Amino acid sequence: MEIISVKEKEFKEYGKVIEGLDVAQLLQKMQKTPLPDDVIYEPSDASLEALEVCEVLRRSVYGGLPVQIGYCNGHNEKLNGLEYHRSSEINIAVTDMILLLGKQQDIESDDTYDTAKVKAFFVPAGTVIEVYATTLHYAPCGDKKGFRCVVVLPKGTNYPIEQPHLLKEDKLLAASNKWLLAHEEAKIAGAFNGLKGENISIGNL
């Protein structure tokens, strides 16, 4: 599998690079966030949301919608799962990282997805990207030093909810505004194991 830069044209099907956003304070503040041996995700962090850039993200990038700013940090080299939202996600790479991405349109009628369709994208440190709502994504991958990534989403995303049983898609609903297909090797409790094929590892790329 080739690792493609998000600055190449191939990324345009999955998202876009956002230019002109001053994230220097955000990158500095992120240095104080945890970097565990596994992966930690915090949907909302008050110290990050207190920065001026939060208002810019709310008013400009999200067109006035309430937003939350959190982070996903740690050490990871495997795909393990793919999720999607009903809204774009903003990722700000504090360190170099790799995103393993797919397309919601490639999910089969039985809610399975072939991991052979996943593509790997390199996001350089300091880069701000929009990941489109129809783009399948999950935790970033990094080198042995680990990764830090700012995650911006509409307020209320990724919090626990009571799972409804109205539509077939509901079996994928893992949290508010989060539909998840897991790989059985990841053993994600309560998740629908919809990923078929190899549980891709960047160690094999």
C-alpha cells in the first residue's frame, strides 16, 4: 500500500487541506496532553476550547455551528475500525501521522466493508485538514514516538447515547453522531464487526 500525502490530488476525494488557520497556540497547548502507550480520545478539552482559534473554527470553518475541540493521542499502527459522521471532522496534526481512510459509498448492503479499499495518507505536523462526512476514518497511526492529533467536531459528537432500533444502520451506531465498523481482531466491545479482510498495519506498509 502506497502512503500518499494529503497535499496530493488523491486526497481530494476524502477531504481537503485548510490553509490560513493560525493553530500555533493550539499546537503548543497540545504538548501538555497525555501520550499513552495505547490510544486516548477526549471529545472536548476546556483548555483547548478556551483558545481564540476555537471561535474561528466555530464561526468560519463550521459556519456558526457549536463545536467541540478535543484530541486523539497515543501509539497505534493498526486500522482496527472505521467510523463516519453526519458531518465533516477537522484534524490538526500536532505530530506527523498517517490516516487510513475509506469511503462510506463502498460499504456493502450487508454493512460490511473490504479493507483492501483503504488508502493511507500522510499528514505532516502542523497541517489542518477537513475529513469529509462520507470519509471512513479512525484513530491515526504514528511512529514509535507516538502521535498527537486535535479533533474538532460539532458539539455533542462521540458521547454515549441509547442505541435506537429503528433503522438497519442503527447497529453501527456506537455513540452520538458516530457509526462504526470494527475489525474482529480489534475486539471492540459492542461494535459491529463489519470490516472484512486484513486489519491493516502501517508496519506492513
